[in-house]
Amino acid sequence: MPDPSPDANLAESLSEWTRAFGWRDRAAFLCGEDVFTQGEVHRGAGRAAGFLWAHGVRPGDRVVIGLPASIEFVWAFLGAVRIGAIALIADPEASMLPPGEVAVCEPGRHEKVITPGELATGMARATVPPAYPVHSGTPAFAQYGEVYAHGDPEASFLAMEPFGLRENDVLFSVPKTYDPAGLRNTVFLPLYSGASAVLDSGRRSIAAVAERVRRHRASVLLSTSAFLTRLAAEAPREPFWPLRIAVSQGAPPPVRAEERLGCPVLAPAVQDPAPA
């Protein structure tokens, strides 16, 4: 195995990928009325890493991230990964967050808490640390007992390439960011493809998803097969304009899903990142 390298660090490799393709001024995330470019994402992640380091987080430590889908979630996640910590993603609505050295979450949810406001304020004064050298198989993030490595997300993206993601696509994910599939859909895919993704933690009812797709002019719906099954079974057809494709992750989509959505539904053979 080659020696550990900062180039293998997931946060650093994403930043280098953005630089290599000249995407720093491209929109990466849509959050309400706010738009964040890829450059803003990586600059913020570097400063979040510096802030976490100043709070004593070190390589191998766990940072529990119990935030809804937001730019603070992205910054905290990539910041933890940059310094070699393990980002432990957790449902922000869970009554008890899993134990960890430090948590980025709302007050009262964990013993050692950095609130989103403290993160945003502290980032302004933080110094960007160098990316911590890792192997591609070094643990990078986790959800409960499943641990994922630095090298896995790129392989997952490459496996999804056949469905034809474009740089001007806007992605909306039915799985939320605290789910590994939702994390891949919402964070990794736009940063690897030059597309943008909607950061949204709202309800995933059919009507709510249709409204958010219209509001953000999403062109790609990344869905669970369970959501598409519910959609196909409903009598009213929710308008999902301007989708150009939907991607069913899991079981093959029901036949009527394309009719309800008004666009092709693809079911690529995609495997979630294998646990390290």
C-alpha cells in the first residue's frame, strides 16, 4: 500500500477535482433563496476544519453531525474529513444523538456541542489547516455501525455516470443527507459532476417533493423505490416539471412511475459505498 497522502483525503480530492475542471464559480448548492458556489463550499470547508482543529478535534476523533441539510452541514462534514476525523452523520430529529468527542448540532442534544451559529462565527477567524494524509481506505464518515472510506465516494459516483448527469443539472434527493444514499446524492454527486443540488430537510410527501422540484427547477430526481411505488399508486398526478429524468435507487421502479412523473425513470445498477 502506498504511503498516506493528502491527495487521498476525500475533502482535498473534491477540492482538487473542482479546481481541475474550473468549477469554482459554478453553483453547487441551493439552500432556500441562497446559492453557494463550489469555491465557497471548499473555502468554507477549509475554515470549518480549522475551527474544529482549534476545538481539539484530531485525526481519528469522531465528530457527530446532527444538522438538517444546510450549508453548515456540508462545511462541518467536509471540515471533519479534511483533518482526518470521522464524520458521524446522525438524524437531527433523533431523540438521542450517538456519543462522540464533539457534536455539531443544536444545543441540548449532546455533551460537547458546537452550534451552527458558533461554527459560522468561528470559521471567519479560523486558519485553513493542510489536508491530513490518509490512505484511500482510511475511515472518513460513518452512520451508526457502517463506516465508509475516503476512496469510496468517487467509485460510487463513477458507477452512477451511465445515467447521464450533466453540469447544468439541479439534483433533488428523496433520501436525506443523514442517510448514506442521501449524502452521496446531495453532497458527493454535485461536487464530482459540476451539477448543483438542493439542500432541503423538509417533508418527503409526494406533494412536498413536487413543490420543491418546481421551486428549484430540479432536473434530476434521485429517489427511493419506495417513494416511486407510493407515487405510482396515487390517483392524482402531481406536476413534477421540469424533471428530465428520475433515478430509482433500490428495486426497479413501478411501471406507472414514468407516467406520474412525466419523465423517464432509470434504474442503474448502483451499489452504495462498501463499508471500510
